[in-house]
Amino acid sequence: MQNRVREERTQRGISQAEIAAALGVSRQTVISIESGRYSPSLPLAFRIARFFDSTVDKMFDPEDEVDP
Amino acid sequence: MNSAKHSRLRAPAIMIIAGTGLAAAVVVGQGWKAAVPAEALGVVAAIGYYLWGGRDSDFGAMIGSRVDERQSLLRMRAQSLGGLAGTIAALIGYMVAVALKDPVWPFVLILGVQVIAFIAGLAIYGAHRDAPRTE
């Protein structure tokens, strides 16, 4: 899943450790999310979106979205 | 902070208890002298776990009992793989024991516990709760 976490974070000059502490996850998890290797749970996705004053659908883009 | 420190002590405490249990078994079977290395092994493992548990890594977080959701998933997958490997090993052990006419009860016990734990897991984590169909 593609996301804008790295982009938003670097724009604001926040370190991975800082955002990890704010979201209550490990730095390794922030790295995994930014690289698209891990898709966060819905509660974490909402926390990320709120952290950046954004919405989940703006922060995350399911590239392999399946048609219903 | 205090809670984090306590959680970091959880795995080392388990290692100490397991080491002491093993040492007690060795005392019963082989006497005091042979039990010292077993207890020492538990203490060394506990110290290693404590030091490793402080590391800023996925494994350190798991050892230190402070996992987040991704690390929890990672641990669960690794435990699942370990469980599967244990089941296969017990099954092979059972077949070898049957072929050699050795006692099979240890393998039956392991397989039985794993099957019961799997069924209990399904029940505990809600696989029995079938939601009613809605149109």
C-alpha cells in the first residue's frame, strides 16, 4: 500500500523517532510503513492521519485495490 | 517508565524460573553438583535476555515485552511457524518411535496438547461466533 507518510513527515521536519513516539509505535514500524512493507491497522491509520491533520484516504492509497 | 522496566524484566524472570525448574529436575535425577551448570545457564540466559530486551530493534522489543502492532503480528507469525515445525517434528518422532517400537507417549502428548491448544484458540479468539446473515 502506497502512502504519504514519509512525504508529510519530511515536509514538517519530523524524525522517524519523533513520529514513532507520538503514534505509540516503534521506529522500525514507522520505517516499514513508509517503505510500504507494512499496512497499518485501521486505528493506527487514523492516528497517522490525525497526526498530519489529514484523512486516511488522503494518506493511504491501496494500489492493488480490488473492485467490489 | 516503571511499567516498561517491569515488562523488560518479564522474559528474564521466566528464564530464571525455567532455569530453576530445570536445575531442580537435575538435582532430583543427578544430584546438586550437576544442577549448578543448569542454574548458571538460566542466569546467563536471563542476563542476555535483559540486555537484548533494551535494544532498539524488533527482536529487542519482543524480548523486552513492548511490542507494537506490527511486531506483535511478526511475533505471532514466528510463533505459528514454530508451532507448525513442532507439530511436524512430533509427528516424525511418533512415526520413528512406532517403527523402533519405542514409547510413543511423549509424542502423543505433544500432538494432543497442540491439537487441544489449537481448538481452544479457535474458541477463545472467537471462531465459534458465527454472525447471523443479513440481507
